[in-house]
Amino acid sequence: MTRFKSFKSHPATQLVIAAIRRYVMAFGMAIIPLSCLRVLLLRSCGVRVGKGCYIGFNVICDTNYAELITIGDHVTISHHTAIYVHTESPAESPLSALYKQVRPVTIENGAWIGAGCIVLPGVTIAQDCMVGAGSVVAKSTEPSSLYAGNPCKKIKTLSLGLHSNT
Ligand SMILES: CC(C)(COP(=O)(O)OP(=O)(O)OC[C@H]1O[C@@H](n2cnc3c(N)ncnc32)[C@H](O)[C@@H]1OP(=O)(O)O)[C@@H](O)C(=O)NCCC(=O)NCCS
């Protein structure tokens, strides 16, 4: 058992696990027809996903540290959005020594990320926050607000009232 544990925690083994996850996720998220099955795929790759979520086609979650991505309840992540938790490169260079960071991403209950967004390491997308299509989310957001653009900025506060589902 101990031997198996140390095998699993070996850096080379982790790279292989990440590569398999990357392949399975990229392929699966492109062809699996139902959101509920795409949710299962994300969970099986290590992403924490709450209940009642909609996950679009070709949503990609960072497979190197999938466990650091937390998606709350009733979250929508539209097609072609990518969520990254690491800034690291296996290529040895001055840049890869300078930029070496792993930071978790949290998407809180009721948030909706539009199609084709990029969510960067360390970001928390707050409860009931809407992120417009094609945005790059570099900083954490406030709840019940619309953000859009690259880098995305707050556009307005949303009055959700009774329409909020969380
Ligand atoms: C954000 C969105 C919902 C519009 O919300 P809205 O409350 O109607 O906002 P408005 O259209 O009034 O836009 C408000 C401002 O934000 C800007 N804006 C809206 N969406 C934007 C986006 N995705 N990127 C950049 N700016 C955007 C508008 O140009 C406008 O700017 P202005 O005030 O300078 O004119 C819509 O633009 C959007 O991105 N929808 C997501 C589509 C999608 O992903 N579909 C897949 C579904 S699974």
C-alpha cells in the first residue's frame, strides 16, 4: 500500500496521470452529448462540481491540478471555456523559473461563465456573477454582477431578486 502510494505521488507518475486526464477530458468534453455526463467526466478527472450545474461542450479544466478547481451548485459554464490553475512549463528556461505558480479557482453557486472565456489561476468567481462571452477573468469578482472583456471588468450590478436560484 505504502509502495503504491509513493508510486502515485512520484512526479513522473503524476505527469502521466495528468497527460491521460488531459486526453480523456479534451476528447470526452468534445463528444459527450449530455451536460450531466460531462459533469461526471469532470468529477472523474478530479474537479469538484456541485449539483444542478450545466457544463457546455469543450469546456476544459486544468488537468494538472484538477482537484484545485471547485465549481459550486447551479453553475453554468458555457461552451469552449477554459479554467487554469497553474502557470508552469516543463521547458527549462528563465521564464519557466520566473513563472511558477499554482493557485486554486473557485466558481461559486449560481455563477454563469459565458462561452469562450478563460479563467486564470487564483480567481474566485463570486455567487450569481455573470461573465460575458469571450472574457478573460484575471481577478476575482463581486457577487451578483456582470463582468465582461479582456481583462474582464465589472459592467454593472445585477438585481436578481427572486430570480436567484441559490
Ligand atoms: C453579457 C450578456 C449576457 C449581455 O448582458 P446584458 O446585461 O444584456 O448587457 P448589455 O448587452 O446591455 O451590455 C452592457 C455592456 O457590456 C458590454 N458587453 C456585453 N457583453 C460583452 C462581452 N461578452 N464582452 C465584452 N463586452 C460585453 C456591452 O458592449 C455593453 O457595453 P456598453 O455599455 O459600453 O455599451 C451577453 O453579452 C453575453 O455575453 N452572453 C453570453 C452568451 C453565451 O455565452 N452563450 C452561451 C450560452 S450556453
